[in-house]
Amino acid sequence: MHELRDRDSILEIEKASIDHLTPLSLLSRYYGITPSGFLVAEIDGLVVGYVVGIIGTIRWKGEGYILAIAVDPSYRKKGIGTVLMTNIINRLKSRGAKRVYLEVKASNSAAQYFYSKLGFKEIGVEKGHYPDGEDALVMRRLPGE
């Protein structure tokens, strides 16, 4: 989200990918908090995906935390999500994170499979985590995984 045009593209990817839209104001706040943790993937100048990762300050203090990731549906299954995740994990590790956490909808088996291929393992459940009341699976990736 290094340029204004990225915000609109990211919002469009959100609309096409996620059933509970992250408000643009929150995405902008994420970027303001950690610009180096907000990565976009571009193909021929078109934003096709993004990921946001931070070093936790309260809940996952000193640990990496993936806040959001999405890839434009027409660009999925092309390795873009893997590249985004690999890059954000490496950035978080370079900033001192020993572990990286994320949450995923309990019903989103495709995302769970994707994260498990990247070395994430389920470590718990957060009941009613999402706005629609669905549970979230908490996943963690340890060093070397």
C-alpha cells in the first residue's frame, strides 16, 4: 500500500476474497503502524495480492502475527500467496520473531491446507472470533518449519 492506488486495489481484492470486509480505515491503520509489514504483489503494475504482518505488542508480544492475506481470485493457485507469506515470515523473523501466528476460519479448509503447507500447525480454537460468530483456528509456525 505504498501508493494511493494500492488502497483501492486492495479493497477490491478484499471484496472478492473475504466475506467480512476489513474496512479501508483499518487497512490504512495497519499500514501506518507497520509499513514494512504491509506487502503487495504486483503483476504488470496491477496489485494482485497483499499480506499484513506485525510484531505483536500485547497478545503475541514479540512474536510475529499475520493480520491479513488475500490474493485476487483470478490470480490464485499461481504461487502469489506463497511468495507473500514467505516474504512476510522472513521480515518478521528478521525483526526478531521466533514464532509466527495467524487465525483462520474453522470452515476454511483450503486456507488451512495452504497454511499447513507453509509449516503452520493448529494450536487452539477461538470460539466466536469472527463477526458472523464462526470459530477461528489459531495456527503457529515455529522456527525452521
